[in-house]
Amino acid sequence: MKFTSMRSLLALGLALTLTACGGGKATYTIPGTVSNLQYGPLVLTTNGMDVTVNPSSTLVPPVYDASKVPAVTFEFPKQLEYGDEYVVTFKQQPPHQNCSIPQGYEHDTVGHRAVINVPVNCFLQAHAVGGSVSGLTADGLVLVNGGGTLPLASGATTFTFANTVTYGQTYGVTVLSNPTGLFCTVANGAGTMQDADVANIAVTCVPSA
């Protein structure tokens, strides 16, 4: 009996202590780190909360060496209780970039990890370079763009390079070798990559003199 009474008193004392401290559950913020964020805003969301992340103000994008881009941190505005689940998703991707969260870090339970830090990795978008071909009646045409070569067979009417070009980088398509008996020229062959595939380059082949 005495043992039961003592245990009851200890339980009551613990409950009173927790009540005096404002409740029985610890609370945690959900912070994270964004790597290679060059454009903004990036908007993340979880549990009804949004957080807007912008790149470092010292950055002049685009920077093609991601290791030279300062990482930026974020923290959701409200705290979650121990045991709450959270799923961090993208409400808005930044301009000219795609960001992702490594699998296993976007979804977790508060208190499961000793330190909460949601890693977000961003990459500059890359797009294809291509266009149309007319008058190609023989084999032997080879196009080049930034070190990538593309041979085209007789009768080809379109082309697309296998190597993509990153946003903000320049491209320049030229003729490396002409087919026998033909002379080919390129129109709209140079530019700076924007936010979509390039498909307006025109290659025209005519009989050589």
C-alpha cells in the first residue's frame, strides 16, 4: 500500500511539474540548408507553414561552379511538438533552377533525429539544342556545338544535340564537315540558353558549286 501511494505521489508531482512548465511535450523548429541557390525566391512548405528563401545578396549569377555559391539557411516560422510528422515540399521552385531534397530527409518525425536539418540542393536548368534541316540529300554532314559533334544522315529533317546547355551559357552550332556535293549553312546558330529547349536553328544544304 505504501509503495502504491508513493508511486501515485511521484506521478502527481511529475504531472504538476510538467503543467508548471507549460505542457508535457518539447517543441522543435524545422530548419534547413539550401545549396547552390542562385535565383529567388524558393518557397518551401510543411504543416501549413511556408518559408521563402532567397540567394545570398553577394552572388552574381549564373555561377557554374556550385562550390563557389554560398549556402543559405532557412527555418519554418512555427515550432512542432515532439512526435509530429512533417513533410517538406516545394511550393515554388526558383527561376532558372530545379531544387530537390534527398530521399529520407523531406519526411520525418520530430525528435527522430538528434539534429534536424533539411538539405535542399538546387541546380541550374539545362536544355537541348536543335532545329531543322533542309536539302540534305547525301551523307557526311557533321554539326558541332561546344565540343559535341552530331553526324546527320541523308534525308534528315531535324536534329538535336545529345549534350545540353546550362541556363546562361552560350551555344554555337556550326558545320564541321559538309556532305559530298553539298554546302550547308546554319541560321540562328548562336545564342545564350534561356528557360526552354532551343529548336529554331535552321540548317540549309544546297548543291556545292
